[in-house]
Amino acid sequence: MSRGAFFFIIQLVVGIAITAVGAWAVTRPKHLQEFIHENFALLPAARPQAIVAPTLLRIVGVALILYGCMLLLNYKDELVWLGKVFRLTSN
């Protein structure tokens, strides 16, 4: 496998992972907050009356979804480049 194809696959996996974490933050922010609290202790524990942390996680989730989509939408140029590297296209 060439180095370009390897980085293409890595970028594909990272784009999907970022978009998935963003979707998780938008749809279930308290579960994400609890996961971050239990595993990394970066956020306070999720409480039913707390609204600040879930709201901020939703905003961050929207930003992550947009960033992940931008990563995934730029694959056309990379696919054309890989086609030229493997001589699959004439352009």
C-alpha cells in the first residue's frame, strides 16, 4: 500500500470518527458528559438540573459535525490524485 493510500484511509476513519462524536454530542450530551467524566475527569458529573455543560457539548457537537463533513467532502481531490498515482485515470 502506498503512503498516499494509507493516509487516505486514516483520514477517512478520522473524518467518520469526528462526525460520530459530534452526532453523539448533539443527540445525547449528558451521556457524552458522563463518559468524559468517568474516563477522563475533564467535565463535572452529569446532573439532571445542569444545563450549561450539555448546552456547550451540543455547540461543540455541531462544530465537530461541520468539521467532520468538511474532511469527508474533500475526498474528491484525493481520489483524483490517487487515480493519477496508480495510473487509473488519464488526467
